Amino acid sequence: MSILDEVIKTYDLRGLVGEQLTNEIMVALGSAFAEFVSDDEVIIGHDMRPSSPEFALAFASGVNAFGKKVRLLGLCSTDQTYFASGSLNLPAVMFTASHNPASYNGIKFSKAGAQGISYDTGLAEIKSIASKYLKSPLDSKTPDITEYDSLQDYAKYLNQLVTIGKNQLKVAVDAANGMGGHTVPAVLGELDLAPMYFELDGTFPNHEANPLDPKNLVDLQEKVRETKADIGIAFDGDADRCFIIDEKTQPVNPSAVASIVAKREVERVGGNPYVLHNLLTSKFFSEYLQKLGAKTVKTKVGHSLIKDEMRKTNAVFGGEHSAHYYFRDFWGADNGMLAAMHVLAELAETGKTMSELASDLNPYFLSGEINSEVTDVLRTTEKVIGAFPEAEVEKLDGVTLEVSGEDWWWLNLRPSNTEPLLRLNVEANNEEIMKKIRDKALSIIRG
């Protein structure tokens, strides 16, 4: 297996700096991406990780060596690269490893118009071309690089989409030393903010930039308590995902956040628009949006796949359980800042507390994602299926087992794309049933 086989994943590139990712590889990837896209200019952005600026320039030299121009964004969030790609209609790459530890870096690739690229829609081809340039690099050329600081244009665009205005909300924000510290002051600067860890530092000195892990929310919960904030917002490292804490310091289910944002988007456009949700989103999401007149479509997990589906259906919004939120008015791409703005606007307009809003939209019982190491993914999955003969089986993404009726439940088992892991999610309309199904499945998976 080559290094490129190790680092190019289903939706992006991710690897260990120095061991797997080097300047030499970045130059080859830059030439490969330049060959892959038909456009004569490539946008490059990067986060605050120590290796990101150097990798971005190495990639740029590869693009130039192929004979194409570079527009360098410099420090930016992933959302900003999507904004630049969409507004300028140019292909883009973002150097980031999102929520991964400091020893990692990676690249998110987009075609012109912020269109996602997955392994099946281009990453495999980019990998093949890069292998060629690793063996026979192109001769370097004089740099052809234009700098574009997109932050103010990005902030202006978002504030045209959602009007928050000056209000009485106290907002605690944990940027985790990631790119939220760069974008939040520009986008939400008029609000009464209680900022945390806004200093850009890719070594993550305070805690990991992974709000999915409850231990990384502890500081924000304390900040909400200390400042009596109306809401807490946590961003991941590249600030394309937002997580919400209510005024009682409790995490808000991302499905409830998706319901708030989707409702606002459906009401804004009117009619019967399409709304997407991946198969791990709460069942309540589709029930709620259908009552509002939306047509809901269930998708696989994964940002590139959902972006493709957003384009196919012209959906106004898409939501994932992992706190990725997609918008038609943002070129079908995901934008954590825009989702946070919708939640803030809803709070201000309704006068409800965050806990009241969340409880209205979270009536069922979710296990959350539970990961287990397994040696034989297929055999273990078949054993779980066999243990629930009463359930209907669906294989849209992994395996989903579902029992309908008065006491309904569903569980999903998905293998990891990169590790020997099975990911379990369970939901039911009864807490005891959810726990029973969860524990029975886990006893088989881990037994």
C-alpha cells in the first residue's frame, strides 16, 4: 500500500504530518488537482495548524508547475473556502484535519461552486494522477499566486442571509483555538459575546477541537454557568461544525438544531421544498418537517454524498447527526456558522430559552454514536441482524434495523471507513426500549 492509499479517504485526505504527509506529497497533489480540474485557477485556504501554511504553499507550487494560477486565502475556516469557491466559481482545497489532534493534517477538495469531491467522484482519480507526479515531478515555475482575504466578504454574505441584529442575548463561544476564533468576531461581532480560546493555536493547548466528545464541552458549560449566558456555541477546529449548549449547560441534540434551522429555511422559501437528513438523524426531524410541508429525503452519511444530493434535489437544507448543516443558499455546502446564526435568530425572535426550544424538538430517545472495535465487521453485523428477527432490514448505509408500531425503534450499524470499528446508533420513542435494544446489540458486538 502506498502513502497515498493510506491518506486518501472516502471524503478527504487525512494523515500524520511528517510520517505520511510531506511537502513532496503536497507538490504532487497540487499538480494532480490542477490536472483534474478544468479551471485555470485554484483556490487554496488553510487553518492554524503549524504545518498548514507550508503545505498550502507546497500545493500551490504544484498547481503552478502544471501551469495554473493560485488564489491563496491564507488563514480561513473551511466555510470560507466554500464561500470563495462558490462566489468565484473556482475549485478549492482547504488544508485542515478538522477535529483531529495537532499531529494530523489533511485536505478537503471541492470542484468549482463548492461541489464536494468524494473517492468515487474524483479522489481516486486525483490519487492516481498524484502517484504519477510523485515518481516524475514537474519542473517548478515562477509562482503565480494572488492573495485574497475573504473574511469580510464572507461575513457580509452570511449577514445578508440571516438577520440577527443587536439583541439582548449573551452568547458564550468556545473556538477551541481553532478557526472559529478568526471568523466569529467578523460575523457575530455585534453580539454580546463571552469568548473562549479565540487565540489561533494548532497545538490545541486547552482541549481538542472535537465537540462531539463531551469532555471538550466542559469548559464551555462552565462558561455558560459563570456568565449566565443564554446559549453556548462550540466550534470544531476548522469551524464548519457548531454544537449548542443551552442556558442550563446541557448539550442540545444536533437533530433538534437541524429541526430549528430547517424550519426557518422552509418557512423562508415557502412551498414544498426538499429537505435532506442522513439516516442517523432523529425520526422526529422528518416528522416535523413533513408537517411544515417539506419533502424529506433520507441520505447516506458523508458530506460529499450529501452535497451531491443537495444539487440533485435542489434541497433548501440538509442536516447530519454529526452537526454538519447544508444550505442551498450556500452552494449546497455545509456551514456551521450559518446554522449557529439561525439558532441565535430563532432565540431572539421567539423569546423562548434554548432549553425550551430544544425540548420541543427532541421528544425521542437517542443512544448517541457508540464505537466498538471488532475483528470481523461482516460477521458481527450478521449476528446483530439475526438477533432481531422482528425488524425490517435496510442497507442504505451500513445496516438499519427498524420496528414500527406503538413502541417503535431503529438501530443502525455502520463500519468505519478507516478503522476496524462498528458504529452503533439506536433511537426509540421509549427510553427503556432504547436502552434494551442498545444493550442487546452491544452485548453481541462486544461479546
